[in-house]
Amino acid sequence: MENFFSLLLAGLLSGSFISAILAFIFLRRTKQVEAEIKSQYDKSMALFQSNRLWKEKSISELLGPIYVQFDRTNRAFTYWNEQNLFLEAKVIMAGNLAIRDLLLSKIHLLPMDLWGDAGKLIEHYDRWLEEFDRLRNSENPDLKTKFVFVGPKGFPFPKEAERHFKEKFTLLWAELYGDNENDKR
């Protein structure tokens, strides 16, 4: 019987020792897996936050202001039926200049799929501002020309580019903040 107890005690001790070693190995491996998962999670969250931050900045610093300027100049065009130098200089010219300058200074916030459209808009606005300066900002401004337009000179306003910008603004807004149409009460 004493032999039985000594064998039982030896078995319990050796089993406890082996269990402790296995527990240590499994704990160490579990900690490694946990650390890998946490690292991947942190990288994913950093990427998510970075991507979200970029989208928020794109909306607030570039696409949103451009959207408002498009709306502002479009509204001015709807009631611009006769020569109105104030409207032309303070709304149209200021809006065209604002959009062009935003595109040139905040290009890092522009989604890649809009770069071609941005180039078309910049080209149009450069030509329009050049023509405005030639006609209106000289010592003897040309007041016989009713409107400053560069479309007939080969630089029409790129309406498709405007549409793409507005669509991208709306899409990013919906991604970040939800669809406002569904939130209306």
C-alpha cells in the first residue's frame, strides 16, 4: 500500500510538473498570438483613423468649399442676364479664383479619381481669369464686352468635372456621416 501511495505521489508530482510546463508554454504562445492580434488591430485602427481623417479633411477643406463655390457661381449665372460688373468681379471671379486656388493648394486632399477633372477645371479657370484680367483689369477696361467667357476660345466650363466633384463630395459625406436624405424628419 505504501508502494501505491509513493507511486501515486510520484505520478501527481510528475503530472503537476508536466502540467505546469505545458501551461507555461501555452500561456507564452497565447501571449504571442494576443500580441500579434493586438498589433494587427492597432495597425488596422491606425489605417482606419488615418483614412477617416483624410476623408474628413478632404470634405471640410477641399470638396465642401468647392461644392459651395460651384453652387454660388451657378446661382449667379442664373440671374446674370445683362452686364453686371459687380456680379462678375465679386461673385464669378471670386468663386473661380477660390476654386482654382483650392485645387492648387489642397491637391493632397483630392481623391485620385478626380485629378483629371481637377486639371480641366484649373485650365478653364486659368484661362477665364486671364481673360477677365485682360478685359476688366486694365487701365481702360473693355466695357463693350458684356460677359467674360472663354468657351468660344476653346476652354468651355467642364460640366462633367463639376458633376464628378459634387458626386464625390456627396459620396464621402454619406460614408462618413450617413445619408442626410434618410435623416430628415
